[in-house]
Amino acid sequence: MRTMKPSRKLEVGSRKYCLFRHLLTSAFRIPNSAFRTGTTLSEVLISTLVMSIGVVALATLFPISVLRSIQASQLTNAAVLRYNAESQLRTVPEILNIGTEWQPVTAYAVGDSVVPPAITRRKTPAAVFVCTAAGNTGGSEPQWNFREGQPTTDGGVTWATIRLKNYVVDPLGYLLVDPADGNSSFRGGGVAGAREHFGNVGGNPFNPIINRFPAFGLYQPGAAATVNEYNAAAISILPDSWTPQAESTDVTYTAGNTSILLNGVNAAELASTVQYTTPDLVPDRITVFDDTNRRSFTFPVINVTGTAQAAQVDWSGIALPSDFLPVKARVESLERRYSYLLSVRRGSSGSTHIDVVVFFRRSYSVPDEQVYSCVFRKIDRGTDGGPGFSGTDDNNDGATDDVKELGWSGSDDKPRNFCIVQYSSSGPKPFYKKGSFICDVNNLRWYRVIDVAEDVLPPFTIANVTPSGYEVDPVAAGMDRFVRLTLDQPVLQDSPMDTANGNPFTPVVTNGVVGGAVLMRGIVDVFPIKPRTPWEE
């Protein structure tokens, strides 16, 4: 029998173990020249992808932040202008009353307007009386005729009545929307142009008429157009919107003078851009600085003279102090960047509801006030076609499916938070977009648009843009395009309905227009003011 020799194990740490380990590692060792520094193409592509995602995400924040910054600036300035308007209504109540308070034994000219004394106004319908025959008033208050357009004889003066229900006070718009109108006084002689009517293009296509008034208390019917324009700008625009017209760092000033020479500024060019004919209203201004740029003085400009090489600017006020050495001067004009109009609704109880509509760079153009067919409904009758539960006397008043049952609890009647604007493909397209505003001109209510849905494929039908379960509005004559605008709140008041003919759920069609809506550009926001009662006027 053969005997097996016991195997001899390599002991860790022994000489043979170390030799074996050295031979083994040497056989599989990779030379240093085989290693290469850097990254693979896959690693580069992956890192580029990750970086691009971060860069794109970061890049999208910049335009958004710019837009948000602009929006915040506009809203801030609009809010400031709103408070300005509210303060002006307290200090100049003629703006809201559309005239000064009547005075006995006083001379009035054609176009002047008055309102009855406060004690009379609290007990009578809201109205303004326009002078159509000049003269002196009597010694006691006349018996006012409150019927629209009817005369009131008062001594040597004849007044025409304008009832105040829904109207706008538009200081600059009254003068600028249609300057070719040619009417020098609002409706004084029965005229009816865009100057007198808000939402009027080539004749008013709907009733009732929305009167447009200037800012009484500042408006002067017989004054020059520039005077009234400066007065209107003084009250209706933000007073800190100044735009540089000229600047010079090479000035010449003689101590004790109220003028300064701007070297290098063309006098004729500066005079053509600077308004200074009526410095007591809204003049342009000149600001002079010292060499530290920490001390300055500002004065209203009253004249510009000089040559093509140097313009002399005269100001109204005192001379510069003796210790002040001007080294720079800047001439600035007040820009009509932010402006407002007042939208006023007079309630049957005599309360006054006012909205301040603030614009950014308003265009003052007639197309901005184009009236489009648009029905405003508070509540639709739902799919069953009847108010409340169809065929049921819901309120037990003896009448089935009458208007009092509209919106009955538990029925399929639906409140509307949208309106459908109708227009013709051959005519102007309305100005609408998300964030814009639409005005129900029949009721003078403003809504913000939060969504837009158009019928973009033929055949164009109003049914295609009407949500399921809501009534389909009647189509006005010649209208073949429709857009549904979702509003920021439910509709607050119905368009005029044909109740006179027993159709309380059918909108009235007037001169081919169903309802009425105006979509104006440049509106920043609409601010409601606390309603006023007659004794607060």
C-alpha cells in the first residue's frame, strides 16, 4: 500500500509565499503606459445633458422674472393712481356731479353745466343741466325739469336736462378719442359724437347711451383745447411719469437770473417737444444739478429760446442760491403713461358705484371703443329649457316657469361665468387676450378675461363655443365669428331682455346688435371705490 505524503501549505509570511505572490502579481501587472487620463464620450454626453437641463431651467426664470417685475410695477402705479382719483373726488366733487352747484343771479355761458343744490339733489333723480341759452340766472332756484332733454327756464338762462344713470368721466378721452368730432360742448345742442358717447363708432348702435363727460371743475367749455388738455392731464395721469427731452453737462448760468443756457442743445428742436404755454397747469420742468450731483433744483419751464448750438430755458420761480453752482441741466416732459377714467353707475336708490379704470399707454383711438354683440346672462335655464324645474310652479305663486323661478335651488339652471363675443370676419377683430378686460356697456360693468376659447374650424357657429348645458345666444345680423371669454367672476347683471313683448329670457336686438361689449387695450386694472349715498356727495 502506497502511502501519501502530507501536502505542504504555503504559510503566510513565509519566503515561498512571498515569492509566489510576487510572481503572480508580476504576471498580471498592467504597465503604467497603458493608463489614460480623461473621460469617456458617454460621460461627457451625460454631464452635458444634466448641465443643459439646469441651464434651461435657469434661463426660463429670467424672462418670467422680468415680466413679473413689469406687472408688479404696473399694478403698484395703478393702485397709486386709484388713490389719487379717490382723493380728487373728495376735493373736486364737480368731477362726479358733472357740474358745479347752481348759483342764483350768476352769468352762465353755453356749455356750462350745473347740478341743483345739495338739499334738492337728495330728493330728486340724478341729473345734470347744461346751458343752451346764455344769460343770468334768477334770484331763486328754478323748478327743474328732470325729463331727459327737456328745457328748464331760469331767468335769462335755459338749461337742458341730462339724466345720470350710467356714465363715464373721461378727462383726456373726452378730448382725444375723436378730436375731429368738432363738438365743442357735450350734447349742448343735441350733438351725439364719440366725444360725448362712450363706446360710440359712427353713431351709437345700442341703447341706453353711455354719456362721456370731461372733468368738470377743471374743464372750461370756452377755453382753448390746450388749456383743457393740460387741465385733464393734471388730474388723470400719474404725476411722476417724467421723460427726459434734453440734457447738457455744459451749461452757462448768470447769478440772479431765472434762466440757464444749455450748450449743445438745439433750441428749435427742444421748443417743439416741450410744453410751456400754460405753466400754471402741467408744464414741463427743468432740473439743475451741482458738481456733487447731490443737490438740485427743479422749476417749471415757461419759455425756450436760443440757437441751434445752445438753448436758453426760462423757468418760473426764484433764482438759484448764490452758493449753488450748476454744472448739469435736464429738461423733462410729463408722459401720459398711466391714466384713468371713472365708470359710474347711479342706482335707483341714489347710491353711486364708481370703478376707476387705469390704463397703461392708452391709445385714445375710436377702434378701442368698438361695440361688439355680446350677451351677458346671470343664469341659464339649463337643458330642460325652463327656469327652475321645467313645468313646475317652484315658488307657488300661481305662475309656472316664470322669471322668478330662474336659478331655483336643485334645478339644472346654471350661473354664467363667461360671455360670447360676436364679430364679423369682414370687420375689425376685438382686442381680447388672457388678462384683458371686457365691459358690458349696457350695464357698465367690467370683467377680467381669464381664458379664451375660439371656434377655429368652419363652419363657424356660436353653438361650438357654448358649453354643454347652457343656452345658445341669438346671433346678431352679419356676425360669423365667435369667441368665448371666461370671466373672473359670475355675470352680475343681464343684458336687456325683451320683457316688453313677454320674452324675459330673450335678449333685445337693437340695430342688429345683441347686448353690447367693449374690449379696450392697455387696461392695467379696474378698482371699485366704496359706494356713495346721496348725502355723501
